[in-house]
Amino acid sequence: MTVIEFKKRELKGNIAIAALLVLICASFVEGVLLYNKVAALRQDLVDNQNQLAHAQVQTAEVKNNLYSYLDEANQESFLQSRGLVLEKHPLYATNPSVAARQ
């Protein structure tokens, strides 16, 4: 009967090689996962920039509408359409006690 005995040196070498292969495979998998995270973050950044640009456009449109309404309020045609008259020299009510102090 033949007994096969491995040399201790070969067994230690095989374990070291196997450990290195496992470490290399784990590093590769971790690299792929890290790359996917970076790519997802870049896409999120682009999406957020697009949303910001869209929000800026909407803000500009709202401001434009607001300013057009405010400008229209100062026009005489707006006043006349609502039956208002622009007074050139308005008279204000005053409080005599306040006027005396000045």
C-alpha cells in the first residue's frame, strides 16, 4: 500500500496562493461595486443640475409674470379700466398734534 503525504512546504504555498486569489477576486468585486456607486452619483449630479436649471427657468417665468402685473398696475389704461383716477396733487389727512411737533 502506498501512502501519499504532501510536503508541508507545498501545502503552505497552496494556501498562500489560494488566499491571494481570494483577495484579488474580492478586490475586483469591490472595485466594480465602487465604480457602480460613482457612476450612480454622477448620474444623480447630472439629474440634480437639470432640475436646478428647470427650477431657475420656472422662477424666471414667475418673476416675469409678477413684474408684468406690477408694471400694468402703474399704467393709466389699467387705472381707467377699473374706474380709478390718478391724482396729481393728493391731499392727505393729517393729525394736528403730529403736525404741531414738526
